[in-house]
Amino acid sequence: MIRDRGNKKWVSLMLPEHVKMLREMKVDVNRQSKPLLDEYQIQEFEERIKYAEEFKLPLDFSVFDHGFMKNIIGRVVKIDPLTKQIKLKNMNGDIEYLNFRDVMEIKIMD
């Protein structure tokens, strides 16, 4: 049985630009397209945000960021309807701004 080391064997012969390009291609393979939300989901998100803001409850936001989903947990400090941004205070006490159009899911934490 032949045991091949895969890319490890060839990396030493590659230029740094090729190695960088291979890493970027690996990331691009995992990249997703942005899901579309309907009006009902958007209205539901707005209601959850207002409810959590009123009762000072933390929210778990699933945010679409350059082809990947990430979770941010925090309390809503302010909602800016003009810029459509949500000002959050995360669990570390830092302030973060989220664009409402990037929010894909919101869960109220208990």
C-alpha cells in the first residue's frame, strides 16, 4: 500500500503565491450564498428585538458575514431606523453594530 502525504509533499515546491491561492480556494469552497428572508420573518425579527429591548433580554443573532454565518450574543442598546443598524452590548461588555439586512435568525435567550 502506498502512503501518500497529499499536499504536504508538493508544498515545498510551490511558490508562496500558489500556497496562498490554494488556501483561499479552500475557504471559497465553504462559502455560502446569502439566504433570502420573507416579510413575515423580518416582521418576526423586529418584534423579537423590540420585546428583548423592552425587557432587557439577551438575543442570539445569526449574522451573514461575507459568505459565512456567525453568532453574536448580546443585549439591544439602541435601534437606528435610518441606518437600519442595531447597537448591541455583547457579553464582554463591548459595543457592536449589526446591519439589520445581515441578520438571518434571532433567538431570545432565557
